[in-house]
Amino acid sequence: MDVKSLPKVELHRHLAGSIRIETAFDMAEAAHLPVPARSPQDLSPYLQVLEPMEDLGQVLEVFQFIARLFTTETHIERIAREVILDAAAENIKLLELRFSPDYLSQSAGLSWDRLTGFLLEGVEKARQEAGDIEVGLIAIVSRNLGVASARRTADYARRWKDVLVGFDLADDERAWPSSMFVEALRPLEALGLPLTVHSGEATGPDYVKDTLDSLHPRRLGHGIAVAADDALIERVVREQVAIEACPTSNVRTRCVPSFAQHPAKTLLDRGAAVTLNTDDPGLFDLTLTGELEVAQTQMGFSGDDLLAVQHHALRASFLPLDVRTRIAQRHFHGLTLA
């Protein structure tokens, strides 16, 4: 299959992990960060993870540097525009882009609502330029910022419920298991915002069970640990919980030892609604097209599997049904979504 020309759907991409290195260089200069960066390439050791690291925690430390780049809301507008244009350039027809308002604002004390306004401007500018791409925004609760931040983010979601398509719980699941956030995230039910949760990325099946039992998400971010438990595989299939697999991310964070040992193909063959995603294309210097090529050449995915992955993603997307139906009719030969 020619994956470059294949219409694509991506559900798991982080705004903060999608910064072009040239843009990051401009942001670092504006922030006066003490790094020896005379060119964008000089920033790569601070900004990118190009080889497997020690563990997920070491990779998350890179985001501490990235957070320091956000010193003005106009940067967020630029990044959003560039992320969507980059996605459109590789034939992505539906992109869900997630961001943590608390994370983006913490370094410079930016206004959550003001930065969201700039984010929306960037999205709209990109859509006008790119044309044929639909974009959905997902607000993230960063577990590491605590339960109080989760409550504040849920309240933020209430204010922006007409803009957001979903909600996410991310970061260190081992230190901050999903059950800790039940009460803080309960208001989302009344808002009608569907939930995806980073779970089973660097943890075992018990953490995924905790996530499913306590938060009842429609999707699992990464979800690698599901494959380690037959009953859990049967459960996600039965409950139609989609898996947001991110192969290169999982190898670089050492959550899996190699592409050949990644469980995405196994889960797909067992009937799970597996999707393939970049996670952080700027951080890992990759594209969704490249991830599909890796799946085909190193993970055992057939051309039919790659097409099935797009179908699963379109069905599992949080965007409205009429939007997804239009994409299905235009790019996927009238794929039935109901």
C-alpha cells in the first residue's frame, strides 16, 4: 500500500510535542533560555528524543524544558497553525489535537482562556489555508500537576465545552492512578465530553483495569498493557474501547523493546479497535506516514490492516458524527460509522 497517498486519521497528537524545531528556536530566543543554541539544530538535544531513553520518566523530563518555551500566547497560535498544516501536508483528513492549559501556562503564568483564544485563531488560520482537514481539540489534565489542577481543568472544560470535543488524563499513571481523579472529573459527565485516558503505557494491566473501572473512558492512550491480559483484551473489545497506539513513542520511552514486539498488531487481530498515532511528532521527529510505514515493514501490518486502522480511528473519533460521515463519504468510500 502507498501510505503516503492514503487518507489518514490521527487521534493522539500533543500540541506541546509537535513544535517545529525552527519555531522552538524562535521561542527559546524570545524566552532568553540559557542554552547554546546558535541554530535550530543546536536545540535538538534539549527538544527531541531520537533514540530510546532510559524510561518514560526521562522522556517526560524533556517536557520540562519545552514548558519553558511558552512565554507568550502568540507562540501557541503559531504552533497550532503549523501543526495542522504539517498534518494536512501528509494527507491527514481528521486530526485530534490535545493540550494541557495548565502545562502551557505554568512557566509564564499565561491566562488559560487567553491562550485558548490564540489556539483557536491558529486552528482557524490553518484550516483556511489547508482546506480539506477537520480538527478537534482535547483538553488534558496533567496528572503530575495534581487533583486540584484536574478540578480547575474540568471547570475550564465547562467554559469551553462548545469548542472542545473531548478530555484526556495524561502523564505519570504509576504515581497518579486514574482512581485518584474520579471526583475531580465527574463534572465532565454533565458536559457530555467523552474521555480518553493515557493508561497502560508504562504500567501493567491492573492500572488499565483501574482506569476502565473508575473513569469508563471511550479510548485508551497507548494501552500497551492491555495485550498482557486475555481478559482485558476481551473487555476492551466487548466494551468497544479504542486503543491509541503510538509505536515509535513506545520504543523511544522503552515501554516496548522493539517495533517487532509492539502489541498493536496482536490487539488488532484480536478484534480491538486499534488506531496508529504519532503522539509527539516534534519530540520524536516523525510523521504519521512514517508510523504507518513502520507498522507495515516492522510490525506485520498488511495494507488491509492499515486501512482498518483508519476506519477504527474515524469511528472512534470524538468529532461529531456528521463531520466524520462527510469524511467517510469523501475519502473512505462511504464507510459506515453507525
